[in-house]
Amino acid sequence: MEVKTNINWFPGHMQKAKREMKEKTSLVNIVYMVLDSRIPKSSFNHLVKEIASNRPILLLLNKADLADKIETKKWMDYYKSQGYYCLDIDAITGYNMNKIVPLTYEILKDKIERNKERGIKLSMKAMITGIPNVGKSTIINALVKKKITQVGDKPGVTKTQQWVKLDSNLDLLDTPGVLWPKLEENGMNLALTGAIKDDIMPIDEIVKYGFDFMNTYYKEAFYERYKIDKIDSIYDIYEKIAKARGCKIDDYEKINNIFLHDLRHEKLGRVTVDRLTSV
Ligand SMILES: Nc1nc2c(ncn2[C@@H]2O[C@H](COP(=O)(O)OP(=O)(O)O)[C@@H](O)[C@H]2O)c(=O)[nH]1
Ligand SMILES: [Mg+2]
């Protein structure tokens, strides 16, 4: 698939972003990588593994409320088998959010113990990374329970590292490390969940891909919502959606939007787009 983007892919930018992230990482004891539970593979960025070096990585599978529970469990088992720590969360309702701090202490307990023995009184430090739109800011805000003002974004303000206290012995860097997803490999799955803006994507192709996906993995919910009985061609689907939602049969743009909106907002049930078999 060809994806046009307005993201600057110049190697220089990439190198700079990588260097900055590495600098931040050098300040912390643990790296959180936020994933979208609907696309635990496509939202995973391998660069984190590289820049985290030997620091532990805690994968926060956010938006768990939108994903298929059975698939989330499979993905967590898979990532655990690969040496990652995992927690499924929902930053909006707060599901499992209170487990992040205790789990962090648990992961870092040897380090904390060693510091204690040596009489070192240092807080543990963590940072959040993740691709755009996975919920990094929502998580930070939920963890610190207030909105953080981005003082460093104003011109003339010295950009110093800002830390927020999560607990007596745990600090969090308040600026998340933004990573770019690999569009070449995961473009369709990223697009389907809305991780990439629709206006840079071939929308008809995504919708067709989405129809196939729903028909393969969540046929019942798909048929139920649009009162589909059988599908002989893609036009049957367009026709049924139009009928079910009261719009013109040839208004493809509107039908596309209805379908994508439904898929992204749980109207077709919880969906996991990345399937573990595709690893
Ligand atoms: N359903 C759901 N939506 C979420 C969750 N966390 C964040 N969002 C939404 O995802 C969008 C992107 O969140 P944001 O924190 O700005 O992502 P960031 O770009 O990684 O900082 C916002 O519309 C949030 O309300 C979640 O756990 N569940
Ligand atoms: Mg943000």
C-alpha cells in the first residue's frame, strides 16, 4: 500500500528524535511504552527496545475498553513470553490505572533494594513513550490527577526536564517520547483504528479492508448492525449500510464515514485488528 504522509521522514529528523529520546531514557530506570490494545503490534515501536538498552519496559495496553478481551489476553501472554512486562489499562475509566505504580515498584525491586543497601536515596524515574494518539497524555493526566501545563512549549522558556511525582519514591517525566509508527508494514491496521488521519489515506481501500476484516473476525456483529444476510459483492455491503442508516446508496463517502466511525467507536463491538497469527 502506498501511504502519503506529511510526516517529515528525513533521516536528519529521525536521528534527532532518536537522540533526544535516548537522552531522556538515560535519565530513567524504567520505560513505559503505551500501545493501542486494538493494534498491539502496529503500535509497537522497536526503537524503544534499542533506546531502553537494558532498562525494563512496561507495555501499557491502553484503550483496552475498545479491544477484544480474548485477543488482549493473547497479546499480553505473547509479550510476556518475549520478556516484557504488561498491563492492560483504560486511561479514561481508570481501569487498572492504580496498578501502574505498584507494578513499577515490583519490577524495580532489585534496584530499589540495591540502592537501599548502599544508602542511596534516589527516587525511581519513569518515562512514557508511544506513537501519536495512543493515549500518552491521557495516561499522564490520569496518573498525576491534574492537567499539566506545558511550560517548555512557550518560546523563551528554558526547556528543562519536568518531573511529576506519582508516589513518594517514583517520578515521571511529564513530556512523553513520541514515536512514529511503521506505516509501510502496518498502515492498514493503523488506519482502520484511526491512528493515522484519514485525509492522508486511501479511504476506499481502508473501508474495503475493514469490510473484509469484520467479515472474517466479527461477522456476527457486522451482519447484525447493518442487517446483512449474505454478501455477494462489496456493493451489497454498501447497500445494506445505506439502508440501515438511511442514506443514499451511492453516497459512498458518507457510507465510508459511517462504517469507520462505527468500527472505531465500539458500535460494531470490541475489535482487535492486529491478530497474533500475523506476528
Ligand atoms: N476509549 C478510550 N479512549 C482513550 C483512552 N485513552 C485515551 N483515549 C482517547 O484517545 C485520544 C488520544 O489521546 P491522547 O492522550 O491525546 O494521546 P497521545 O497523542 O498519545 O497523547 C483522545 O481522544 C483520548 O480521549 C482509553 O483508554 N480508552
Ligand atoms: Mg499527547
